[in-house]
Amino acid sequence: MISQRVFREKPVSEKQWFWFLVFMGLITRFPLLKVFAAETTDGVFCQTYFTTGWSQTHHFGILPGFPLLLRLGQMAGLPIGLWGRFLTATAGLLFLIPLWKFSRRWLSVDMTGIICLMALFSPLLWQWSLRITMDTLFLLLFWWCLERLTAVFVDKSEPAWIQGCLAGAMAASVRPEGFILFPWIWYLGEKTFVKGRWKRRDILLLAWLTPVYFIKDRFLDILFAYREGAGMTGGASQVQLPFLNFIDHLYVYLSQPLYVFTPLVYWFSVLGLAKMCRRNDPVGSAFKQITIQVYILVLLSRLIPTIYQDRHMLPFLPLLLVAAGYHLETFFASLDKGKNPIFLMFWKNGLITFCIAWLALFSAASLISQKDSFGDIKRSSEFLTGLPENAVIYSDEVPKTQYWSGRKVMLMPYLAENTQFVPRPDDYIVLHSFYIPRIGYVERNLMGKYGAEMIRDDQSMVVPLLTDVMEDPNLQNRTASTAFRFAPQFFKSRVYHIPR
């Protein structure tokens, strides 16, 4: 007699998911630490944050939280470039821990594991885990704080409040947006715990003195970005219609996640957010009173400045992933009422596999198409190391050129002082088309008027699937760059010598 076999789905334990995610994280991150040819300007600023004698460079609103970690590794004798990428990759992996804890309040073990796997293959997280940047560290600390505040609201856990307070203070030491967390940390500490209130106030004060001290020297730089977007500055940077700037960014932040996070994940998250907001229990209340309110302020903080890059959406990644997972799980639960488990298995596994495959292919395409970003500048700068020790070098770009060459580089006078540039015999000039789009015109002027000789020519090509560098300076760090995602960008870096 043949017994009838009934299909039963075998659950995967948390321990199995842990080791699987560790394995996938390691093979998708650390072997690729050298995939990018160069670093962004922010990456160079982070590496040179504590370097003295860089009078012509400016670190804008970068806070010292992440550069301090780079400095500690450098003091230990580690190569700062590789150490910086190791830090960002590690932070991107550790981010899965608070993501897992937060997701488990909403999802089953299996769906939580799927959400963490989607995070690993997310284009933004994958790309910015392989470059020196503070974004993944901020994401880890920011989401860790939100997860701990949820634990305070739901579980009335005092240790969770202390951990959230420390995580929030560290997040504020990495990026200014971390200060958005402070009101909720203070409010939950006052509302939830009556006993030992003064002790918690002391902890709050001591923990947040550090980010306040860090930001005091950068406050005007950060404020300038908001003044520009609000139309309160003059000159070439003045925004004529600041309200339109606000609306422009609002449309971008509502529409571009459809592309950046892939369409399926985006629409699943929209449906999931609606379901999560309808949940009426302590977890749902914490979500509405903490998580959603914090993210509304984060969104508003990104609408005012004129600067836009896709990586500014990275803090929204965990929120959208959890919402997408919540929708998928409730959707699969509604299908489970049927009597065909094989059909349910193919439907469920097929949809999840398609989502992850889309993320992975999109991420791989982004890494390949943008791996030579600023590569021409790095190669031309490294060429300068072979010049005579007493060589006088001018360039239209100082931070990256000076960092990779290890030589003293002076900014072109017409950029620094608005005066005419008159090179002297035996001077060297380095021009980059990223900063001078009409490099051919400048080259003809140097050669025709001063007899300059081109001694080095480097080129690079980038397809900005995720907005990166653009040929047109009017598109650099602007929302209009999103219209040219698939248009190849070609760059040149050239070194000239003025003969004696």
C-alpha cells in the first residue's frame, strides 16, 4: 500500500539564517573591497579630516565620528584606504542585526531572513558598503536607535533606552540627521520610567555632549546648505524659487524609490506601510508614534537643500524592506487558505526569487558601470608622484589630486582668488573635465599662449545607474541628474608642462 505524502514546508531556524546571512554577506562584500578604482570627494575628506596643512581644502559638514574610526586604524598601522572600506562593509553587515530584531516584531523568522537577504543585495547598500563613506555607519546607528526605542515603548526596557541613547548620540556624531532622534529619546525616558529619572537625565546629557561639541564647528556649514535651498543666499548659488526647489525634491523622493529600490519592493512597501499603520497593538503604536514620525522629519530635512544623491535615500531602506516583507507575508497568508500547497510554494518562492534576483542584477550592473568613478583623477594624480621634488603643480581640483599624489597642489588662481592664471616656465598643470567641461578650450589656450605640452592623458567612463558623477556641472548633485541615468559619462584628466 502506497502512503499518501503531504507537502509540508520545513521552517529554517534563526541559527541557520544567521550563518547563511553571514556567509552571503562575506562573499558579496569583502572580495569586492577593491572593485572601485577611486573614492568620492567625501571619502577623501574623511581620510584627511585630521590632516593638518590642507588650508585650501574644506570638509563641509562632515562630522568627525567616522573619520575618527579611520584615524584609529591608521594609527594602528593599517592602510587607511582598505581599512575605510572594511569599516563601511562591516557596518553594512552589522546593520542586519537591528533590522532582524525590528523585523521579528512584525514578521516570521523566514520572512525576516528574506528581508535581510534583500538588504544585502540592495543596490544602495551594496554600492556604498564598498566605498569609504559614513553612510552605512550612520544607517547602522540610526536604525539601531529606532529599534531600541521601539523596545522601550513596547517592553518598557530601561537597558534598551540606555542603548538607544548611546546609539542616537553616535549617529549624531556621524551625520547631523542623527539629532532628529533626540526628542524621542528624551520623551520616552521621561514618560516610561519615573524611578531614577535624574540618573537617566545625566546619561542623556553626557552621551549627547559629544555630538553637540562636534557639530558646533560645522553648524554654519550645515546651515548654509539649508539657507541655499531656502533661497536665503546671494550670488551664483541663489535659488530664485525655493518653493519649486522643495516641490522638485518632494517629487524625486516620492518617485525615485521606485527605481532605486526596484519597482516590486517599492510597491510592496507602499501596500505594507498602509497595513502596518492599521495595526492596533503596542508594536503598531510604537511604529506610528516613533518610526513614522522620525522618518517624516528625515524626509523634510532632505527636501530643503538643493543637493541630491541617490545615497541620501539609504536611511529609508530598512523601513521599506520591513513594510514590503509585511505585505508579502500577509499576502501569502491569504493564499494559504487554498488546498493546493504545491501551487502556493511555487507562487511564494517564485515571487521572492524574482525580487532578490532583480536586486542582485541591478546591484551588479551598478557596480560594474560605476567602478571607474573618479578613476581618471586618481591615475593622473598618481602620475604626479614621479615629478621632480621641487615641481610647482596647479590644478582645478585640490583634495583628491593632492591626496593621491602626495604632493603639494595649488588651486588655480582664478578659482581661488578670481585672478588671471599666468603659469611660469617649468610649472605643471592638472586639469579634469569633471571640473572644467570645456577642457579642450582651456587646453588650446595653454598650448597656444604658453606653449604647454600635454605629458599625461587619463580617461574614464561611468554609466550613472545610481546618480554619481556627471559631465555637465549643472547636473552634479542635482535632481536633474536622474534623467541621465543610462547616458554614459566620459571624463578626462590631463597633465601639462610649461617648458622652460
